[in-house]
Amino acid sequence: MSIAALPDHNRLDDPLWRQLFHAYRHLITPLRYNGWTTDVETGGGEFFIRADLADGTELVIASTHSLPNDPAKVTGWNALRRHTDDPARHTVLYDSTHNGPQRHHGNSLIPLFARIDQLDAAKSGRRLIVSTTHTAPFGASRAQAAGHEPAATAIARYFEVMHQHTTDHGYCKVWERPATGGHPLALFEREGHVAILRVTAFGT
């Protein structure tokens, strides 16, 4: 597994930066899987995610305006590609905020990352698979959330499926593999039912 390093600055121990970096890990981790160093910008009380595309441009993701402290309040994403030497030069890549052309997607991550996958920027060529194994008193089953996908989209799907397990299906997450331990893996329980959500490399 290869994932981009953390940004190199003196805010890594800042409580606000750490809070936001963790709160938006469902957005940051897929970008890091593309090999892009990704940061949370906190200047002037406004927050947004910034990924360095290593070609003189950067990907900036916010919402209608600044990102809220609580990602549950995000109703849509706004993604720009802008030049690092002239931030005023930018291209809108995706806009699912209430007036945007992709507003029907709301805060879903998959359409956002499907668009990011189309960027002509150097990124990981790995393809990953997201799958879930369910066990219950009456048996077990395994299902893939989708086919093999580009790394960033697959990691975004992992977080969306995790959200569905805990929000829609009543599971409680009891364990998750640390980010440095390999591809994402999580364990959930619900009244005698166990679900294991995993990401695996395609072709291995």
C-alpha cells in the first residue's frame, strides 16, 4: 500500500487542524490514495481541503462556502482546480451545492471522485475492490459494493458504505484498522450480526 505523506508544516499538532483532518478523512484519504499530499487550510476562519497535484496546480474542495466544522452539515461539494502561482485562475470541476449543475448528487462522494478520476494529473493507477462479509446466526454472505475501481473512488466508496452500515443499517463500528496498517478494514456488530468491510487490491 502507498499513500501520500502528511503535509509538512507546523500545524500537525494544532487541535483544530487535527480535528478537521480527522473529521474530513472520508474526503482526504481518497485523495492521499491518489498520491497527492492533502491538507486542511484553516486561514481566516474558513476551511477547505487542498490537494497538491504536483504539476503547478492544486485541487481545492469546499462546500457552498467554507467547509463547516461538522461534515454532517455539508449538503454539496464544490471542487476547483487552480494554479498555485495564481489562485485566481481556476476551473470548476464539480459543483453539487444547491445551485450547482451536479446538485442532484448532494454530498455523495462517489460522483465527486468519478469526476476527480478524470483529471489529467499524475495519480495512482491502482484499482481496488470494496466488499462486505456479513455473518448472522443463520449463515454468512459476501458481496462487493462495486467492481474494481480507481483507488480514490474505491476508498470513497469504503467510507460511504461505512456510513450506510452505521446510519442506515443500525450497525456499531467496533474496530477499524489504523491508516498505517494497510488497506482500510472495519468490523461492525448488530445484535448477533457481524459485518466486515474491507478494501483489497484488484488482481492479487
